[in-house]
Amino acid sequence: MNTSFPAPNTKQRGDAAEQRALRHLLDHGLSLVTCNYRTPGRGGGEIDLIVREPDGTLVFVEVRARARDDFGGAGASISATKRRRIVFAAKHFLRNCRACPPCRFDVVLFQADSLTWIKAAFEE
């Protein structure tokens, strides 16, 4: 009888990385606003995590995980197109805010078992 479990697929690994990132951010005093925010329609954007700093700053977080350093690793996988889509989704999200709070774009990278949190990783 084979009791081994199938290896997790890409979505499962991504979901696990987002959960680890969220726990890390919560442990550092941020609070969750929402997960996996998506704009409607094709070609829109998606934000893995939206969290809030204690000072009110709204933080849009992209989470990337890579098992190896091939092709630049996790950080290099965030292309200019991906950044544009994240900014697009952030602007869409902010349309529902009465007053626009201070905002920034962070990245949480997992390379093998290492977590790196880059605050203000890119700007709009």
C-alpha cells in the first residue's frame, strides 16, 4: 500500500507561501484587509495580500516563492507587466475608499526556506 501523498501543485505551493507571508506580516503588527483581491474582467490585476500598518498605511503585497535560484529566483519573477497589473488592481481597490490612505507596494519572497520582506519594493 502506497501511503505517500502527491506533491503539492503550483497553486497549493502558492497558497502555502501566501499563508506563511500573512503570518509573518501579522506577527509584525500589520492587520489583514483582504486576500487575493482581483479586478473584474480579463487582463486585470490581482493582489495577493492587502494589509494595514498600525499607522494606517495600506500595503499591497506580492508574494513570490521559488525553490531554486534559476533565472534570478523569486524576486526576478516580478516583471514590469506584473507590477503594472498590481498597481492597476491597487487603484481599482482604492476607488472604494472614502479617503485615500498612504500606500506602498511590498514584496515577500521565499527562496528555498528563506523569507525576505521588502518594504516599498516598487512604486506606482
